[in-house]
Amino acid sequence: LLLLTVLGGLLGHVVFVGGSEARLAYLPCLCVAAGATLAAWSSGRRPRRRLVPQALLAVAAAVLFNLPRWEPTPAVDGLAQEARLHLDRGEIDAALRAYELALAASSAPRLRFEAARAQERLAESSGRLESYVRAERLYREALRLEPAYPEPADHLMTLLVRQGRVEEATELGARVLRDSPHAGFARLYLAVARKSLEPSIVTWDLEEEGYRILALRHAAAGDRDAAAGFAGQLRRLGRPDPVLERMLSP
């Protein structure tokens, strides 16, 4: 009975509220409905006769709790495209304003990564420390939402190593190796971080893995020149990849 009550509330959330964001404002009404069901059960009444009204009450309460959220949803894709156009023109502040509007309407990891890149570009051009802090926060949010997403891991590792925070970079690198199998640059910067902490350490395996991942990613994206460059790094390490060599052969 409790399960059916909760499912009724979830159905109301999906049908009447909807949206890509996880909204939990209906939880209080579900608790009330569940408590009423338990009270009816303990008092010896037949809860089946009361189940449908309770589920409807949960649905109605879910709608009421979410009424303040019912507002026109911005065109997230349009805002993201506008932000990219501003970035292409070098209008970083305008791009960040568009990204902020898009992030208010969506929790997509891709948007957080793009906004973080814009913040990082602003920090590099202006030297604003707070922009680096915002970029790091957005990278971490994107990774938390989608741990296997390679670009935030790559850029966050790069950011930490460039700031000299090598111990944090090595801690992050342990998670990247486990959760982000396609984060090639993260592996290369993890090798840099480990070498800075222990100069005698051998990191060829990490470098080989990082260059191979990057070569395959660029080859899959159709960027043969970049893929060939990373394949050349594998040859420099004395560990050429036969599969890559065949893929990139004329």
C-alpha cells in the first residue's frame, strides 16, 4: 500500500509537473499519505478503500507544491547556442550570462562543462581568481553528474596541475582512472602530477594509455591530424599501437 501511494505521487509528478530536473517538493505530501495509510492499517480499517483517495491527495499535493515552479522553461538549446556564438566572437561576459540562464533551466553535464570552459577563458584573459574557482566548481559538478564524461575530468586535472595543486590532482586522478575510461588528458596530467611528487617514478603506462585514448577519440571524431600526432607520441614512447597505425595509414 505504501509503495502504491508513493507511485501515485511519482505519477503525479511525472504527468503534471514533468521536466528534466529532479524535483522533490512532493515528498512532504507523500509522507502524510504514507502516515495516513499506516494509521488506517493500525486502526483495523480497510485501507484499500482509502488508498485511492490518499493517492489522489498525494498527486494533488504534488501539483500544489510545485505550482511556484510552473513557469515558461527557457529554450536551453537556444541559450547554449547563443553562448557558443558569443564565445566564438570573444564576448566571454555575454557568453557567461547566456550560460547562467541555461544552467538555471537544466542540470546537463555538457552545459556545466561549457560554462566552466568559459569561466576558465575569462580567468586566463583577466587573471580573475574567482573565475578559476567557478570553473573548478562547474567541472566538479559535471563530473559528479556524469563521472564517465571525459572532458570535465581532462580540464579539471589540467587546472589543478597548472595551479600547483598536485596532491589534489593525484587524488582526483585515482577517481578518474576508475570512473572515466575516456579521459586521456587526465591521465597525462596525472603522470605529470605523480612525477612532480616523486621524480623517480615511471609513468610510461599512464602516458601510453592517455595518448592511446586521445588518438582513438580524435580518430573517431574524424580529426586524423590530431590522432596521428597522438599516435606519434606512442611511437616516441616505443609503444606503437598496431590498430591505430592501420586506422591512420593512407
